[in-house]
Amino acid sequence: MTSSGNAAALLLFITAIFLSWRGSHGGRILIVPLEGSHWVNMDIMIKALHSQGHSIDVVRTNQSWYIKDDSLHYKTITVPVFKAFNNDFIRPILKKIIAIERGESPVVSFVSLQVEMFNAMFDVHGMMCKMATTMFENKELMNSLRAKNYDMVLTDPAWGAGVLLAHALKLPLIYNVRWITSGEGHLAIAPSPLSYVPMTGSGLTDKMTFTQRVKNLIFYAIWGAQDAFLIQPQYQAVCDQYFGPGVRYSDLLSGADLWLMRVDFVFEFPRPTMPNVIYIGGFQCKPAEPLPDHLEQFVQSSGEHGVIIMSLGTFVNELPNDMANEIAAAFAKLPQKVIWSYKGSRPSTLSNNTLVVDWMPQNDLLGHPKTKLFVAHGGTNGVQEAMYHGVPVVGLPLFFDQYDNLLRLQERGAAKMLTLATVDKDDNFLKAIQEVLNEPSYRMNMQRLSKLHRDQPMRPMDTALFWIEFIMRHKGAAHLKAQSYRMPWHAYYSVDVVLFILVIFTVITFVTVLFFRFVCLKKCLKRRNNETNKKNK
């Protein structure tokens, strides 16, 4: 054998040893994800974990929308269900929400929207509880999960099935989190003063007037009522059935070892936090890669005017025809080229400057030097990618957190937001695009946010990987968890201490008053007796 052949053989041997070493030292991770855009960012994390040598199993339903069967990066564990969160479930809800948003009366629209969202949330969490019940009833499945000796469970706690499964398997629990079943994630673990922490859906910032603080309290009550009456009882019923009455779902939810929070304080308003909350906002972002040839040619054809891209996310495939026509007509009046991710009926007003595609490489387009503007619905992934690449935004929020996400960019001067009710009125959509394109401050502010976001000692993904492996090495992170999640509400807010002090104060005051009354009465009686004796003499 030649020397080059010996070198090649040696290299193959070393590679084999390295790969076997990685496989033997990698952990076993059980992942319970969400569908839609939540799965998109979880899949990115799964690939990163797999690249570190970890073995990954993903729990999904047999009616999964986005989560495909086994891939190079994970194996699937499929749970049979009769009803699941998929396109058939979300499409009619979206149509109702769009119709409500475009309603004439803001008050009626607000109430109708809250009712619609309450119903949707109730149904979604009912599906998750049914999924958990199906898993727990399947003894063969549960025994096989226990036999695999997983090191941890990683889940998105906007759905509670992963929380319940981690407790059933007695495994450390990590969240890839922005939302939990009861609302925004921080609310369950960190102090959140309503005086400067705006509630989701309130449309408020961290600078509130008295009236706005009243509004914020009302929204806090709405979220609390939704959780107390519609969501938590469903999960608590599962806990009662399979874990016993002493296990509270709220304790399981807030008792995770680690919270990988999908925001940072370049994007989020400052607020109190806890030591086991790790901020990984923009972890899914990365430098742009070259575009496919047909897209690159279209982008280059824009000349000095550049390109606008538009996407309303994974859920919204179509819009009402009149709205889609209004948007297409506005694009036709612009000198820029437009790439629009859209699957609805082709608008009759579509111009040659607009390319409609079923899917587009959003991150790569946002990172292209000719991209001038992003028209977006305000999903967390999209706004984080726009911020990473420094591209200003015109926002069309639809539901959930989208309004709040866009509000944070707008508050920092990097975006302009429109409601669905105003998109097709008085050329509002066209005026908003022209304002953001022609006013340099929007791009300057977004590029400033981009610089702040990138100026970190570690990339967000590297931070996430370090802490996930930290939990695996140490079998949890009990030393980072405050005892607040174990405390009843009256102890957490020191209501019992305040009542005890009030009782002591009341008793002391009562005894003191009695004492002085007794002394005064005794003196009065003595004086009266003296006066009586003097009269008798």
C-alpha cells in the first residue's frame, strides 16, 4: 500500500473513532414540539443538537401538520389521535379572525375576537390533554419511553403535553419558550409588575399612563380568567387522573429546570427575570446563503430600487380577495420588485413587478443587500430575522403575539404597523410602504438593533446548546430554581405574614385600649367614691 493509501486509511480510522466517541458520549433527548412556525425553530435546534452527537426522538401525532416522519436528525414517536392542530383546524379560525378584525365596531370586534380566541384555545388544549391521555393509557409506549433512559425532555410549553410527559417519566425539563399554556412565559416564573410590564394583546409599552395601567390590569384579568376557567382545569384533570390529587399542573408548568427564552432585551422591554431563564432570541438566524438562480435573477433585475419581500407566515396561505387585490395594486405602483409568498387566488391587480411564490428562502432574502423592506405578519421568527439582518418592517398583525411583536419594533422606530381594518382604506398600505422606504430613520434604527443583537459573547444557538448540555451533565438545575413555584399564592404574596402582623397589631391595640379604659374607669370610680365620701361628711 502506498503512503497516501496508508494516510487515507489512518484518516478513516481516526474519523470512525471520533464518530463512535461522539455517539457514545451523546445524550438521549425526547422532544415534544408544537406545529407551524414553532416547529420551524424547534427543527433548527434539533439539527444543532444532532450535530453535537445527541440522539433525538420527537413525539408527534398521526395527523401532524409540519412534523414529518423520521429524518436524518431525529426519529419520530407517533401518537394516534382523532383530532389535531393542523390546517383543517386553523383555516376556519383564521377566516373568522380576519372577518372580525375588519369589522366596523372596534368594541364589538374586540369582544368577538376574545370569544373566538377563547374557544380556539379551549379546543387546542383539549386536544393536547387527549394526546397526553392517549400516551399514558398506552402502557407499552410508556414502558418503551422509560426503557430508553432519556437524559431530558425538551418541549415548547405553549402546549402542555410535554410538561405532563416529563413529569410522568421523571426527567429534567427544558423549555424552548416564548409562550406557555397560560400566556407569556415570564408571568409563570418571574415577578411581572403590571405598572411597566405590558400584557400580551394590550397594545401597550413599558411606559404607561394611569389609564393604560388600568387597561393593562384588565388584560391581566382576561388572561387569568382564560387560564383559570378554560385551560388549567383540563390539564389538572389529567394530573388528578394519572399523578394523584397532590400534583398541581401549575407547579409542573413553572417548575422546569431551564427556560430557553426566544427573545432578548434588544427586542423585549426590560423586566425582572430569574437565573434559570436563558435568553436565546434570534437563535434561528444565520448569515444569508446564495439565492436560487431564478430568484437571484429577479432580485438583480430590480436595479437601484431594490426588492420588497412579503410573507404572512406559516398559517396564512390566503386573504380575502378584495384585500389581496388591494395589496397587489399597491405593489404595482412601486418602482421596487416584490417577492410575495402567497398561495391564495391570483390577484387580478397583480403587476409584472411582483413575483408570487408558494415558498421563499426568507432568511436568505432578508440578508440580500438589495432587500429594502419586509412586509410581515409579526411572527417571532420573522421579526427576529428582520432584526438580525437590519431590514425595516411594515406589519400586518393577525392574532396571538403578532401585534405585540410589531409594537416592539415600532416603538424602537424600526417598523410601521397597520391593522387589517385599515389596509384597504385610503391607500394606507401603499402610504405605509412608501413612508418606511423613503424615511431613512426606519432602516437606521433597525440596523442599530441588528448591531446590538449581534454584539454578544456567544451566538444565541451556542448559548442554547451549552445550557441544554449543562442540564444533561448535571441531571437538572435545582440550584437555579427559585422556591416560588412550590409556594401557595398566599405564601408567595406574604398574605399570611401580613394577616399575622395585622392580627398581632389588632390584639396589641385591643389590649392597650382595654388597659387604658380599665385604668381610666378605675380612676373615675375612685374619684366618684371620693366625691361621694366628701358629700356624706
